Amino acid sequence: VLDIGTGVGVTAFCLAARVYGIHVTGLELQSPLVALASRGVIANGFENRVNIITADLLDPPPSLEAASFDHVMANPPYATAGSGNPPPDPIKAAAMVEGRAKLADWLRFAAAMVKPGGSVTMIHRAERQDEVTSGLLDVGCGALEVLGLAPKPGGIAKRVIVRGWKGREAESITHPNLILHVANEQSSGHPGHRPAYTTAAEAVLRDGESLL
């Protein structure tokens, strides 16, 4: 598995902990985050299962062989270049706002790295869902599945997870939203209070259950 923009390696570590025998390569541009991720590899005993490399997806190293991964996943910067109010911390800003690499570049690179018949998964803002789905189709990934993540019952999805399969052609499927938090009227007005997770979300987060 290739994790593009792995950051400090959280997603890579979760996957390695839950799927026996898997090997994850984390690609990260920012060297301070690579240093933290590398420490996390050692702290979690993943030296033989998780490899973190410093590289730019626009200029990948020769060690990343095209069409060599069974699965590619990414959580690209959500905001387009020049939009929003990026945080003053340059490391956080780079993770949240597109730089030289735009969303189309992330999708193109993911499709280039995955094997024929392999899958690509992206999580992004719900308002950019059409860009993700059309972009995946443009780079040859079909049979799309879309899962929205809604913060509470009755709320609209804020994030979407989109998965496509390289070389497959089939109808796209949109699944019912995964509701993350239970409704809790009593918690309103209390800064810093986080509502409890739903049973479905808790099963994924704590018990390692599948999303679908």
C-alpha cells in the first residue's frame, strides 16, 4: 500500500496494526513530519512493515515503481491554492492548502502507482466530491464507491471517502452516510466538549471493523 502525504504516519500505522502481513510505504514532502513518522515506526515496532520516504509526488524517486502497489490512499490538502485562511504554521498550511501539486496531480500520481485491478481511496471535502470522482474516472479508475461522513444525525456530510478501481468499468455506488456522533443536546454550549461516537463509528475506530 502507498500512503501519499502520510504526514506523521497515522493512517499508515492504523492500517499496519489492523491488517496482518501488509506493507505500507508512506510518502511525505515535509521532512519534519517524516522525522516524526520515522520515530513512530520504531515506537510501534513496524520497522519491517512501514517505510517512510521523503519525496515530492511531482518528482517521485526511482524507488517508487509505477503500477507496483495493490492499493493507494491519500488525504490531500482540502483547500485550493490561494483560498481560505491558512494557519500561520507553514507545516500545517502545507497540509491543508494545495501547493504546486493540485488535486488532479494527486489523482494522476495515485493511478500511476497502483497496479491494474488495484484500488485508490481518497478522502476529501464533500464540496469537492465531483472533482474527486471525475478526476478518478479521467485517470482510468472506475467502479467508484462514495461514502459520506456526517458529523451528526440529520446533518450533511462534511467529508467523503471515494474509492475507485484501476481499469474497472461499473456503475458508481453511493452508500448511506456514516454518522460519526450521536445527537447530544445537553452538550451544546460547552466549549471543548466532544459528542460521543455512534456505535457504527466506534466499531471502526476502536474495534477495527470495516467501513462497509
